[in-house]
Amino acid sequence: MVDSQLRRLIPGGFLRSRDMYTLVIVDVQTMFPAAAKRKVRRAIVREIEAAKAAQCPVIVVEFEASGVTYKNIRDALSDYPRKARVLKDKDDGSEGVDAVLPKLSLNRKVRLCGVNTDACVLATAQGLKRKRYTIEVVVSACAAEDEEEHETGLYLLAEMGAKLLEEEAA
């Protein structure tokens, strides 16, 4: 028998306490040069496929008026019911994530990927950390406009306590 406090019926499935994590994809939109990096977008699609296989929720965060999320990301999520889209008007997308996540999962672990590592990914991670989320960052699925900015962002993410994952989700 299902404990009603642990699982509630929601559109697209059940709210679950046993989700491993929620995948949060930040600003992989056409207006951001770092998002044009195919290697990073392929790594993000692998993360989406892993999240879907584990039935983990996926949240796509978009910066308003910055183009659309790349088609390969949208296509990877098109048939998946445990997803949400959040719009933001500043670097930190944590408010939107925090508002929608309780509708998708009871777990407070997020796995971040996207662009720019040193700006929006970092600001979203900092905001989620303040809201007491556990943060993981998939290094291969993040990018900045140049490698130095990317490395700076990774350093700052590690300093704030985010776990840096070197490989895509298994």
C-alpha cells in the first residue's frame, strides 16, 4: 500500500520520495554562444536519457528573451511526462526551480548542467544551495564562452560545496 504522504498523484505520474535527483538544465538557448557547443549539448542529451531511464524529473530553465532551447534538448524531452519549464529574468533560476520542484519530486538533490558555467549555472547553484538543496554539477554537460570562464565557474561551484561529476550519469 502506498503511503499517501510519500506519493501523491500528479499530472504525468506520481510525486516520489525516492527520486535519485532532479536534472536541471540551465539556459541551453540559441542566444548563448556557449550553448552552441555540440559536445556539451550531446552530453546534456545523455543526462536527459539517464534521468528518463531512472524516472527522475527534469526542469528546463530558460532566460527570458534569449532564444529557444536547442531542438535536440527539446526533442529528448518531448515524450517525457516528468518535466517542467521555468522562465527567469536574471542569472539565478533557483526561485523558479524551487517553485516547481515540489510538484515533481520530494527529493532535494539537483543535478545541474547548462550554460554559462561561471554565470547562470553558478548563480542557480548558489540560490539552490541557500534553499538547502544538494548540488551536483555535470562538468561535461556545462560550458562557458571560453575555457577559462568555464574553469572559473567550476572552481567557484566546488568552493560552494557542489559535487562536480566528471562523467555523465550512468
